[in-house]
Amino acid sequence: MYLWSGSRDNWSKFITVTPNEDQHSRVKADLPVGKGMSDHFAPLVYMKINDQPAKSKALTLGSKVLEGLEWLLARRGPLSTAGLTDITTFVNTKCYDFKLKRLLHDRPECDVPTSQYIHAYMERGFARLAKPIYDRVIRHVPQVVDQILVENDKSDIIVVTLPVLQPYSRGWIELASGNVFDEPVISPNYLHDERDVQEIVRAIRILEDLTQTPEYKEHNASLFKYKLEGCPRGEEEGYWECYARHMTYSVYHAAGTAALGAVVDERLRVRGVRALRVADASVLPRLPTSSTAAVALAIGERAADFVIGDTQHELRYSYVNATLL
């Protein structure tokens, strides 16, 4: 792992902190940089909704034009919100009783969520229009994409993203070579720990229970079960475990590779290296049970306070020395 201070052109400032035998970069500080990487990851689960007759393309286009005019003229209507994406839920799946089909609150840890439910709505036929974006962002194999296109032609779909908020699996980042221009080797090691798979399965089973409630039954809700190569059929035992390993992707919240205590001190200074700090989510020893955005901003602001404070201290020290002279 390379760390640097100063400009990109000042290559003499580069240091190697995870040396291997085959690498020739000079070792400035031997620290466990790149170890203990954790990341939020999530499967996409598709819930079919069949509560309205199919609209003609002309009628669908006309309704969208009216929605657009409503937003332009009055800033109201469906386009004034993110729709179902406005709705998110945090749940500790370990505190859900599958026999009683309800969440319990019988111990303190139930206050800390283990999974998040993020919702997005796809109107009938929308998947085909958005296929280029879907292919670029999600990158499912064609066999999976084709199945959802066919299903979305028949049904509206709620896409539920289920981030695992307290993952047990840990990965790493390592140098690929001694050349500073070579990209590092990143091994996130998702789902290596079976407890993460079971967390996903519990979260999906809670969704299944929700589809049996009157509110969801009113809209004929049901989970769409893909035909996945190497997986049991949807109604067979072990399907959701296999689904988790096929349909899970990164939420891009990687953290922990320059952890507090191990790599940086309490003022975010890299141990054993002068004038070098780390100020991003990599200093977190463990992930927050939410998005990393707010935490990363707080780390950046704290680092700025440290730098300003140290600079002021150095200026005062220099002034005192100059006065004494």
C-alpha cells in the first residue's frame, strides 16, 4: 500500500508500508496497511406487484407528461419525491421471531440494526428502458437480466436493496508490485464468513413474511425467484443462501485498511512517519451501521482541526524562540 504526502510529482515522498519479498520499494514504516478491510454489501431482491391492468404505451407516455407538467408548474406530484426510495428501514434481523412473525425488543442489542431495507420502484416496462444503465451499474449476467426484463414486462417491481450493516467478513489490499503506477490487488472477501450469508437470508425471509400481510396482499406482492445456475429451485431449501452468493454486490463503503491504533494514532498521524495523516473512512476499525458519508465528512473536519492546531502550535513555538533570541 502506498501512502504519500505532497504533490503527485514528488515520488520521493512515496513510502511502502506493506513490504513483500519481491518488492523493492524502500520501507519507511512497517505497518498493517491494507489489512482488515470491511465493506457494506447487499443483495438485490425483486418484489412483484400486480395491482393494476397494463397501460398502453401512449397512455403511459401521457401520464408521464402530465406528471412532468405538474412538477414544473407546482413542484408537486410523483416527480417531486424520490418515491419509494424515500422509505428505508433499519432492522436487527436477529431480533425477529419467525414463528410470531414480528420484531422483538427483549435485549439491548436489538437497538442496533444489522440490515437496512432500501426501496426503489420500477413501473411495468421500465427495466427495458433502463437496461443500459442497469448493465453498467449492476452488471448481472445476461441470463439474470433477461429474466427480470420479462418479469417487468408483466409486473411492476419493487427492488429492495438489503445492505449488511455489521459484516463479519474481512478482506485486504496488497501491492501488486514495486511500481507505484501498478494498481493494487484488492480482495474484499465478501461472504467469506457464513454469518454474513445467514444475515442476508434472515433479511429476505422477513421480506417474504411481509408479502403475507394484508397491506402487501392487497397489491398481490410476491418475491421473484430467479433461475440461477447451480442453485436449487426457488421453493427448495438452500435457495436463498445460493441467491445471496449470486446476487450480492458492493455498496462501496470500504473501510478499515488504515485503522486507528494499528496504522494511525489518535490524531490521524501515520505511525513512524512525519507530516503524514490519513483522513478518510480507511481509519475506521469497523464500519458504522449506516452510510459512511457523514462519518467520512466528520473525519475530514477533525483532520483539518488537527492540522490547524498543530500549525498554530508550531507558529507560537517559533515566535517564542525568536523572541528569546
